Amino acid sequence: MALTHRTLPQEARESIACDYYIDALNDDEFGLKVRERAPASLDEALRVSLQLEAWLKGASKKLDDSVRIRQKVHGSVQPAASSGSSSSHLDERFSRLEANINKRMDEFLDRAQNRYQLFRYSRHLIRVHRQPPSTIVVLR
């Protein structure tokens, strides 16, 4: 820029460089948003365009996430046939879910208890094997 327009003052060269940069963005709407911020230098135009691009990407990602969430929710909800039968259907479904959760919790607690007893027994065996052979071990 400085070699092309040697006689122009620095401020004018910066303004021309900003215009060239904004025109090179190849997105008229985005370029207009950058121009609205009225950058005084090429560095400021770059900073503004990077900031706007980050905001736009963040907004589009947020929008995509909300659309995905809505699709998941809409896909999982089943329409009710009638209001009277839907509440009894939901009660039955919640009862089945509660029974399933309680069953799984009992199984989990049983496994945890068995593992704890196995852990205690293995610690006991380790202690027994560390003792001299002449001692007698009484299990309780």
C-alpha cells in the first residue's frame, strides 16, 4: 500500500487498506457489519471482523444446539390419545420405571456388598500370609 500510494498521508492509506480488506471479505452482509463499526485502521478492521466472526459462529452453534435439543425432545414425546387414558398410561409407565430402578438399585447394592466382603476377606488373607507360620489364625 505504501509503495502504490507514496504521496498519500498515512491516514488515507489506512482508510484505503480498510476498504480493500472489507471488499476482499466476499460477504456483503458481513462487510457491511464491519463497515458499520467504522474501523480507523487495518488492524482495527481485522479485529472487528474477527470479533464479529466469533460472535456469528457462537450464535450459529447455539442455534444448532437448540434445534438439536428440540428435535430430540420432539422425537421422544409421544402424543396422548386422550386426556383420561394418558394419565393412567403415564402412571403405569412411572410405576414400571420406578420398579425397574428399585430392582437395579437392589442388584447394585448386593454386588457392592459382595465386593466389600470379598475385599475384607482378601485383606484378611494377606494379613494371614504375612504372619509367621507358627502362629494360629482364628477366623471370626
